[in-house]
Amino acid sequence: MDTPQVDRIAADPNYQLLKSRRSRFGWTLSIIMLIVYYGYVLFIAFGKELLAMPIGSSVITWGIPAGFGVIVFTILITGFYVQRANREFDELTEKVKREALK
């Protein structure tokens, strides 16, 4: 790709919008995921008594569903990113590609 085309793409308002939205969304989801993950780790470190308590009269403790919840949350947040990428980011990417081919 030649330099004038790269400069033209970088100056494209759709590219700027795509870059800022995708970056902001990615960082937001990353921060949320870090809060959930490290919150779980801190909960393990400082809330051992609660996590070790059995659920009702079973042998399963509260730590099992809490850990499972972190895994499910990870899957959901990934699906949320993919849904938004398919709906919004792909559309903006196509606009940038159409402008680049002109």
C-alpha cells in the first residue's frame, strides 16, 4: 500500500470513528473483565469462609458456582463483543474499505 493511500485512510472520518469506538469498547470490556477476575481472586483470598460454606445440605460449596460464574461471564462478554463487532464495527470497516478503493 502506498503512503498517500495510507494517509487518506487514516484521515477518513469513518476510520477515525471505527478506531475510537473499537478502542474505547475494547478497553471498557477489558477493565470489566479484570474487575470480575481479580475480584474473584481477591474473594478467594479474603472470603474463604463464605466460599467454603456448603450450599444447603450438599457437598458443593459456594466457590463452585462463583468460579463457574466467572467462566460464564467471560463467555457472555465475548459474545457481546462479537455481536457489536458484527453489527457496528464490520459496517464501519466496509465503509472505510469502500472509500479506500475510490
